[in-house]
Amino acid sequence: MDKGRLEAFSDGVIAVAITLLVLNLVVPDPGRTQNLAHALGQRWPGYVAYVISFLTIGIIWVNHHAMIGRLREADHTILLLNLVLLLTIGLLPFATNLMATYLRAAHGEHVAAAVYAGAFLLMGCSFAILNRHILFAKAHLLETQLDSGRRRLILFRSVSGLAPYVVAVAVAPLSAYATIAICGVLAAFYATPLATGGT
Amino acid sequence: MDKGRLEAFSDGVIAVAITLLVLNLVVPDPGRTQNLAHALGQRWPGYVAYVISFLTIGIIWVNHHAMIGRLREADHTILLLNLVLLLTIGLLPFATNLMATYLRAAHGEHVAAAVYAGAFLLMGCSFAILNRHILFAKAHLLETQLDSGRRRLILFRSVSGLAPYVVAVAVAPLSAYATIAICGVLAAFYATPLATGGT
Amino acid sequence: MDKGRLEAFSDGVIAVAITLLVLNLVVPDPGRTQNLAHALGQRWPGYVAYVISFLTIGIIWVNHHAMIGRLREADHTILLLNLVLLLTIGLLPFATNLMATYLRAAHGEHVAAAVYAGAFLLMGCSFAILNRHILFAKAHLLETQLDSGRRRLILFRSVSGLAPYVVAVAVAPLSAYATIAICGVLAAFYATPLATGGT
Amino acid sequence: MDKGRLEAFSDGVIAVAITLLVLNLVVPDPGRTQNLAHALGQRWPGYVAYVISFLTIGIIWVNHHAMIGRLREADHTILLLNLVLLLTIGLLPFATNLMATYLRAAHGEHVAAAVYAGAFLLMGCSFAILNRHILFAKAHLLETQLDSGRRRLILFRSVSGLAPYVVAVAVAPLSAYATIAICGVLAAFYATPLATGGT
């Protein structure tokens, strides 16, 4: 099965999900707002969550690009594991909205932070499972044969990238700000050339 | 007529429809919620409906991929039957929202379940009609000539896949949960390698 | 300039616009609804408007496909006239929502019908202007040289297709139902093989 | 790294962002409206903002097309700077909504105008930074080698295009209408063939 349409469909879903993030930025109701600058300022968690989620989805897209780029063709299992990955990416606008809403509410910020980091963790797990399947179960579908050490290294990177999100979920009951800070640092880290090794 | 843009447009519509499903997951209003974890938990029908609809649309995409992949080129009738199929796929975010909303409301769950399974049934019928048209009326547009038995088998699969959705609609007046369970089992079944024969 | 990205971008915008139509189908509020079947039935203008708009946008996509297919490459003016066409297509989810909302309201249905048919007319005019530009001003960019009679015939079809929409706008002050009926008949007419001559 | 998927993803995000602009055009509530024509007329800032933002995003797409068209392939930094550009484009539906809402509100129009023009300025800066990186830091990735003067000219155009947006932000505290007029004139200017030199 040709991988071109798999890429096109994945790009489409990721592009829609990343752009839907803007719907979480709600214009303050003029009738209930005295000072627009102040009202916009109060909504800073929304902007922070927008930037973190946008960069994180964007980085997943770059990594998805690299992962599928290694494939010569796709099979049914790859299509379905990819579908599960897209399902988790599709949840991120909701998780982002939840985080942004409750970080400035009087309660619920710990739960919202756990859901937020948990959604990234779920996405990372789906990514690692698909990557593992491609690298090991379906190594014959790879464009270039990679030796076992190289394949293990690529997978190790996918999996080790999950650890900070586990921490981010774990600290959510203590501090929602710590959770969001970890997610932000991760997005910034992956967005710098420091984090690149292979892509 | 080249089939490339037909695929690109269909991928686009399906990608948007599948990603719009997330808009059905509404963040609980902080002012009306005491306990966010509890409020999110109560909304489980939304998550279940999201997963079922996402997988079902994803599987239709995989099947669409296979169906169009058999074509060498498209003609006007194929474009229009495909448009009708996309019209039914476009309805699914609405049907999903309806199901998720009324499964936890005090009334209306039977109607909502019938509409939900009915929307899948409608999509399946459109798919089978397009598939039948491609396989029989426009067999000369196929990439590879398929013998009559093979064509009948492919169509039989499309049509027989509709039967469980007929049952799902039929049981809706008895139990909305039974309807959603049938839809869920079907999505899970088609997502497993068991269901593959050809793709 | 390569026309591939022009097609890809246009397909993207049209695919998003056509899929956003579903957002006009609003789930009835369970707290204000006694009978879901009845509440859904009352919203029939929404379903009718969805189907008409979906088919009309879909047909514009098919025609766009044919128009751009005649081009060998695009230039700056084509890109910008195409952008204006996309701008008018982008308005259709709003016009559809307006029509569906006011057809079942106590007032405003005539204005809404005029806006609805007017939006289709605007889209048709943009299409004809772009088509005219491609066929006459930029005939050297055509893939195949078409003789003057053939080019005039193609343009005549684009322009004559506008007349019924002028009628649909004109009858809006008399009957919103007549307007929507004309739009519906046009969509059905163009969707049948009868209407094809060239695509 | 192949630039095809970079283009496809960028086209997807831009196409979704440009089409989401229509969600800012809200249908007046029939229960609170006496005269639909009047209610629609009052919302003229929404239509003006829609047209300006649609054209501006469309022109950025055309320029993005030209910028990426010069590349032979992309690298990690280009992907990430492009992601930042897409992040700023993704903000425009929000900024457009803010402008349209507050231009007809009793207060806040100066802040809204500053945010609106500021969002365009941010997008223009991201564009110029990416363009600079491609033209100077990564000149070896260009499809055709451009001499230093030509590269400086292209970058100069990107940067000098920012100046009017700086003015538009600066005049926002004086007159929101002046800000929107500048943005509108810029969109119209870039949309005419006058503005083209290179694309």
C-alpha cells in the first residue's frame, strides 16, 4: 500500500487539529468587560497553552514525517496504529482548552493539568507504539535497512521522551504550574536544534 | 479525469470531519462545576462516542483508499457519488454530538441512538453504492481487470457490512446502550487485522 | 508558477468550508426539549440547507477541478482571482446558517433567502471572472490550445449558470421557499449527468 | 529533507486558518433581532475584517509559496521557523474576531485594533525571519543560487513590508478605523499586480 495517502491524511488531521487550537482563544464578551486590555491579560493561560500545544503538535508532525519517511510502504496495522495516534492528536484541542480554562478558575486546576499532560503522554505512547511496530515488526517495509542498534536507538529516543510527561502528570496534584512548565520546557527543548540527532 | 485530486479532496473532507469530532468534547463551565474530575467522568458518553466515531471514520478512510486505489481514473458519476458519500461523512460530527449529549440526558436517548447508527448506515449505503458503480458500471476504469467473482466478493463485503448497522438502528428503541455497543464492537472488529482480507 | 500548490490550497479551503457546514446542525438543548424526534423534525430547514450547500460547493469543486485542469501553469492574477473565489466559498457556511436559522424563525426569512442565494451568485460571478481571465486573457497558459468558439462556449456555460441565481435572489422578497427551491433544483440539476457536457 | 510535506502541511494549516475566519460571522439571534437586514448591516466590521484577513492570509500563502519554491530541500531549523510562522497565522482568526467584535462595541476598540495589526506584524516578522534564514544562513539549500544583491532585495521586500504594520499598530490608540484602513489598503495593494515583482 502506497504511503503517500497515509502522509496526506495524517498531515490533514494534524493541520486541522493544530489550527483548531485557536478556537480556544475566546473573545471577551464586550458587555461583561470594562477593560479589554486587562481582560485579555487575565487570559494569559490561554496564550501559553496555545503556544505549548501548537509547538508540541508541530514537533510531533516533524517526528511523524521522519518516522513515515523511513517506510517504503504501509500495511493495514500501520494504518490503524497511525489512526490511533491521530485520535490522540485530535484530543489535544480539548485538553488545551481544559487546561487554559481551569488554570484561571477557582478550582480544578490540578485535574486539568493532569489531563493536559496526560493527553501529551497518551500521544507520545501511541507514537512510540507505532514507531516500535515499524522498526521491529515491519522492518521489511523500511526504505533503508537499519541495523538493530540503530533501530533500538531511534525507539529509545521515542520512549525516553515519554518520561518527562510521566513526571508532568505526577506533579499535577502538587502544582498545575509545574506541569505546564514541564510541558513548555519540553516543547522549547524539542524545538531547538539541540534536540535533533536524526530527523 | 485524474483521480489524484479526487483523493486529495476526499482526504481533506474526511480529515476535517474526523478532527471536528473533538469540538463535541465541551469543557465543563467552571462556574457551574464543583468537582472537575467528577464532571469530566460524567461525560463518558462523549469520550466513547468520540472513539467510536473516530475509528469508524478512519476505517471508512482506509476502505475509501482501497476503493479509489482500484480506479485508473474517475468520471463525473464517480465524482458525484463520492460527493454524496462525503456528505454523509460530514454529518457524523453532528450525529456523534447528538448521541453523546442525549445518552446522559433524561430523555431522547433512543432517538439519538437511532440517528447515530442511522448516520453510519447512511454512510455505509453511500459507500456500497459508489463501490457497486465502480466495480460494475465502470469496470473499464479499473486499474486491474478483476473477474466477476472477485468483484462480487468485494461488493458483498461492502453490503454485508451494513447488516449490523441495520440491527443497531433496530435495537435503538429498546436500548441506546445496545446500539452504541454494536457500533463500538464493529469499529473494534474492523480495526483488528481479523477483518482484513484485501485492502 | 506551478499549479499543483494552487490546486492543493484550493482543495484544502473547499474541503474545510464544505465540512464546516455541519457546525450549523446544532444539537437541541436537552433541558429545553421535551421530544427530541419532534425537535429534530422542526429543524428540517437546517438539513435541506446542508444538503443544498454541500452539493453546490461540491459541484463548484468539480468545476474548479476542470477549470484549473485546463491550465499549464498559473500566474499572479490567477492566484489572486482564485483567492477571491475562495473568499466567496468561505462565506457559504455563514449564509447557510443564516438561511437555516431564519427559515424557521418568525421573521427575516426573506432577507436570509436573499443573502443565501446572493452568496451563491457571488461565488458564481467570481468563478466566471476567473474562468474568463484564464480562457481569454491568459490563453497562452492553457494546457491545450482551445479555439475561440470552444472557449466562448465554456465561458457561456459559466455565465449562463448565474441566471437562475439572479432569479433566486429576485424572488426572495416574495417567497423564501421559492428561493431555496430554486437553489435546490439547481444543485440537483448540476449533480445529474444531464448537466455534464465537458468536465 | 523533502520539502513536499512541508508545503502540504503549511497549505493545510493556512487553508484551515483562512476558512475558520467565517466562524467569526455570527448569525444574529432571531429572538433578539427585530429587523434582520438592519442587524446584518450593523455587523459590517465583521465583513470588512473577514475580507481584509482573508486577503492578507491569502497573500502570505502566495509569498510562502514563492519562498519555499526557492528551496531545494528543508532542514530542521526551517521546519521549526516555519512552524512558528504557522503559529502566528493560526492566531489571525482570533485577532480578526476581536477586531470585529470591539469595533462595534462601546469600548476596547483601540486595544482590539492594536492586537489586530499586531498579529499581522507578528506574522510578518516570522515570515521575514524564516526568509532571512533561508536566503542567508541556508543559501546552499536554495534551488538556484541567487547572488547576494538579489537575496538582499528579496529580504528587503519582506522587511520593508513590515513598516506599514508598525504604523498601523502605532495609530491604534488614536483611531481604530485608521488601523483597519491601513490593513485594508495593504491587503488591496498586495493583491494588485502593482505589488508583484518577483513571485
